[in-house]
Amino acid sequence: MTARPMWPLDIPDQPFRDSVGYSPMSNMESFPVGDGDGFEITAPVTAVAPLRMSPTYPMTPSEFERWLYWWQLDTKSGTIPFGLRDPYTREVMFWRLQSGQQIGVDKQYPQEFRVRLPLLWVP
């Protein structure tokens, strides 16, 4: 198995604190039981409830250029899970882009980009 890509060491991995926004998702799903009489059973479909976060990272123009190259090539625009340190615990966790979501890139000042990443934890 190929090693998962890691966030580039030369790109700061500490987002704006007020941008992290963890949100746990339900790991429960309902399944019909019986012969279509309308009864359902609810059960967990994963051992751990999925976790989402949407951090925003400040980057200089050169950091953004390097990051975008990594994002597009190494993670295939976020479709391949990649290692990134949790903003609070600083433990490496693996993430991918949330389905149906896009990254957000804003140029705030002449020398700063803000990159918002809607991420889904991949246990």
C-alpha cells in the first residue's frame, strides 16, 4: 500500500483558531426490516462517528503556490486522504475533502491568502 500524503512541512498547519468548527456527524442509519410493513431498525454503520471540520489557513503567495501544487498532485484535489495535525491536539489525523464541497480561496491582502478546507476525518 502506498503511503498517504502528509501536509507539506514547509506550509504552516495552524489555522485561524476561530475557523476550525468541528462538527460530529451521525454514524447511525435506518434500515427497513420485514416484508415492507414500514418497520425500520436504526444501527451504527461505522465504529466511530465521522467528524467534519472547515479550518481556514493563512498562507503567503509562495506558500499558497506550493500548497496548491501539493493539493492538486499529491491528494488529487483532496480525494486521497492526507495527514494533517489536529489544530488542538496536534496529533496527526487523516482527512479528505467533504463530498460535494469545494475549497475556498480568498486573497485578503497583497501578501496573504486564506484557504478554507471543508474536511472529513478518515479514521
